[in-house]
Amino acid sequence: MYSERREAIRQRLADFRAVPPAGYFYELAYCLMTPQSKAAHAYAVVGLLRACRFMESPFDAQNLLRTKAHYIRFHRTKARHLLAAHAQMQEISNTLSSKNDALSLREWLVSNVNGLGMKEATHFLRNIGRNDGLAILDRHILRNLVRYGAIRRIPTSLTRKKYLQVEQKFVEFSHKVGIPLDELDLLFWSMETGEIRK
């Protein structure tokens, strides 16, 4: 399966690396929208935010997020997170343009950007081509790590400590099977969803 999808996966990763700094806000918005909501809904919402020129003229997006066609759970909280991220975007951009490694950038994002946990911060860094082998531990990935014996069971909760432990198991599994972690992440996603999605 990897052999069949390798080129498409590598092209997707190249797309992530090609995102210009001017597009970082909307990648961040996508990652703020995805927790406990459908990825397709988050993608649709980001398209609407772009069309409304949210970056240039921010607004309370609650009504947009709660629309049935692309419903985002916890829309009130996530609308506040969008506005806070917008207000903080210069600081976020400055941090991302630093020479800090991915691990340091993730720690900073988790500590400083409301709405980003370990998974969402890693997802954001991946979507701008900056995650350098950090793992997005969503349910699709965790299910496959159990399926292939990298971990025994899906954790009931992912504290920071547990996240780092499982991430290390994913790194070890990636080395064992000879597929770079970033590519294995997208392979697992495509196996679960049929798509090489962001």
C-alpha cells in the first residue's frame, strides 16, 4: 500500500512545505476547528473564513461555525480561539520564523495558543511543513498503532507525558518498518479515510 501511495503522500508533504507564511493563519484555524469535529467541516469553514477575508477583518464566527452544513462542535469556544489567534498572529509568525526546532515550537504553541494541545499543535506544524517527525496522535493513528502492535491499547487519555511516550513508540515503529514518520502518518490516514487529507 505504501508503494502504491508513496508518490502522492510525498507530494502532499511537499504541498505542506510550500505553504507561505501568509497562509499560516488559515492552517492554524483549520487545526483549531478539527478537535471533535469532522475534518471536512473544518476544511469548509476555513474556505468560508478565507472568502470572508477573516484575516483582514476578523469577526465573531459563531454563526458560521454552527451552520448545520459544516457544524463545528464547541463553536462558541472555537470562535473565541479564532479571534485570539488572529490577535496573536504576529507573535506566532515571529516564533515560527525563529530557528527553534519542531519540539520547541510545539511546546511554545501548546503553552501560548488557546485551543492547541499536543495533537493540534503538531497538526499545525505538519500542515506548514515544520513538524520534523513529530506525531499527530489522532484516533486514526492510534488505531493503526494498536493494529500493528506498536502499542497495546489506545490510551484512555493523552496527557503530555503519555503523548510523548506513544509518540516515541510511533517513531520506533516508523524506523522498524522503514517508512518516515510523516509519510506513515498520511498512509495510516489514507487507510482509514480513503484520502490523503491534511
